[in-house]
Amino acid sequence: MKRWRHLLVALLVVPVLTIYIIAAMVLSQFITGFSGFIDLVYYVLAGLVWIPGAALVIRWLADNEAH
């Protein structure tokens, strides 16, 4: 078993998500405020767009367990 993958994810998940959250907040300053519908679409997309990346990381960790 290669436990280094788990350690790597544990060490990087907080900084990466923090950078993503800050980027989403900065981008929201330019996108939101024009219309309630645009605000809704932006915040839904900003809240969900990180999920495919997380799925890739989880799949990468699961592949480690299979071998």
C-alpha cells in the first residue's frame, strides 16, 4: 500500500480548496450584482464545479487500494 497518496491529499486539500474559494469570491465581484438570476447561476456553479476534481482525487486514492 502506498499511504503517501493519503498524506499528500491530506496536506493539499485545505490549501487547494482555500485558493479555490478565494478565486470564486474574487470572480463573484465581477459577475454578481447585475441580476438575481445571474447570481443564482454563478453561486450554484461555483458551489458545484469543484466536485469533478474531488472525484478524480477520490478515484486516484481508490485505485491505490485496488492494487
